[in-house]
Amino acid sequence: MIGGGRALSVGAVASHLGVSPSMVRSLEKLGLAKPARSRSRYRLYSGDDLQVLRRAVYLRRVQGLNAPAIVKQLTQEGLLHGAPGISPEHAPIGPRLRQLRLERGQSLSSVATAVGVSKGFLSNLERSRTGVSADILRKLARHYNVSILEVYSPIDSTGPLVRPRDRKGLESGPGLQVALLASGKIAMQPHLLRVAPGASSAEFHSHDGEEFLYLVRGRLDVELGGKEFQLRPGDAFYFVSKTSHRWRNPGKTKAVLLWINTPATL
């Protein structure tokens, strides 16, 4: 059902997206849609299918991404159900997200619209039936005006000394591991980031604050304000977060870096 109406045929979806029916079927073959079938075996696309396909068409037309890159991007955005991200088994955050929403008197639809996901996806997330990418989790945290760690549980503090065994960590997306070096009501947030070969922040980001990073091991490419910087071990890098930026590990080994944000973003 779409907006209370009937599910859409492949022709109707193509019309909505401004593409050909064959393009819709090609995107479906990539796993971007899972239409139901009528008794006559015609495809019937849902609202969730339409949202994912619309995003895929945008990534293709506007950002020029190829098929594998589109799948990766949609996976990191949490738009593909069952996609790798922060899994509900390892991080049962669904009940906490529902609590945050209800405390603010907001509906599933209003929150889903605000963060750019489907109502069905958000509902499944709150019931711990699907995983969530770091990007979507960050958007939810910002919407509720809490840190990512506060999504997991009410805020606490690690104290002035944090030993390696006491670090709080999370999988921050495919190939990304974050270990918090301090937590609590802090203005500056240091964390240790491990980036697998080929892993990246995917899309560009721009937000309030300042950032500093020090590359301990490996390689890291940073695109900042239209320029690309290639970092090597021992390099330090500082920038204002409002400048559009993204990064990736172009090397063949894991990159390890100290990353400090202010204000705290996780």
C-alpha cells in the first residue's frame, strides 16, 4: 500500500521516477526492491520500494554512482533491509529509540520524514527487526538532540582515566570501528577510529563544530571543500566541520587514527 492507496505497478513506478520500466527492473535485480506479485504475476511495488528506488535514481543521476556504489550507499544509509550496519543482536537499541520518540510525543511518520527513512523501516528498527547504519543512527540522535551513546543507554561518564578494556565501542558502518576515549557530558569527543581497506564515510558531511585527526597507521584520503588530501602515518589534520567533507581508506591495510570532534557527535 502506498499512502493509503494501491500498490504500484512497474509502469506506475517508472512514471513516478521518470525512468523506463526496464530501468526499474534493472534496479530490482540489484536487490533494491522486493515487489509482491499479483495473482496474474504482475509486480506490485510498495511505498518502501518506491523510496529506495527514488534514492537510487538520484544517486545515479546526480552523483553519478555506478551500481555497486549505489548498493553500498543505500546499505550505509540503512535503506536496504537486512543490510550490514549496527545489528540489533549486538546493539538492542530499538526500545530506547521508541522511548526517545514517545518521550517527545512524536509519531513514527514525523520522525521517519525528518531523518529520511520510511515509516516501515523505523517501525522495524524500534522493534529490533533490522539493523541500522551509523549515518541513520547519527541522524536519529541529532533529531532527538542526544548523542549516539545516549541512544544505547542514558549518558554516563568514563572518568578521567580510560583504560583500553574500558573503552566503549561500536561498529559504525561497514569496515568502520569506533572506540570512545571519553564519554559523558563532554564538549570535546576523542575516539580511536579503525578503517578497513576501501571503507569510507560514503557521502559528504557538513555540520557545526571543529575536527582534528592524527593518522597513526595506514592511509587516509580526505576530501575537504573541493580539495583532496592524502594522509600518511604521523600526519595531523584540522578543519572546521561546516566545510563539506568525506574520507576513505585507499590502502590495502587497516587505517588507525585518533579523531577528535567538538562538540561531541557520537
